[in-house]
Amino acid sequence: MCRNIKTLYNFEPPASEEEIRAASLQFVRKLSGFNKPSKANEEAFETAVDAVADIAGALLASLTTQASPRNREVEAQKARERAAKRFGSQASAS
């Protein structure tokens, strides 16, 4: 699956519409194989992104959990540490 799509559920503050749309765009790009569609496919591409964003927003709104919300900064730091371990110390500098 696409590495650029991040988990959006159970964070404080909740995922914004912009984050949901960005993940939807990455998903549609992955499925279609287009980074930027041609003019002939642009409408279908944008319609798909909108539909996926709507469904993803509805999914996130309907999920429930007993777990406390995760902190974005803590999760980002964990990701940087995993990247540094996997790719070397240069990854932690970014």
C-alpha cells in the first residue's frame, strides 16, 4: 500500500478535511497510476478523490474506540526514530 497514506483515526485533534483529502488523493493516485491525470481523465479523477474523501470522512466519524487519542507529535517522533533505525542517522536530520 502507499506509504504516504498515514493513519488518521484516533488522534487529538481529529484529522482535518485537508488531511482526509490528501490521503484520498494519494489513494486515487495509487489506484489510477496517475500523479496528475490528463485533461480527458481529470473530471473522473477529481470525482474519485471527492468520493473517497467523503467515504473516508464518514468512516472516521463512525469509528469508536476505548483507547485514548494518540498525540501527533509523539507518533511523529516514533516515525522519525523508526526511519533513523531503518535508513541510518541521515533520516533523523530531516
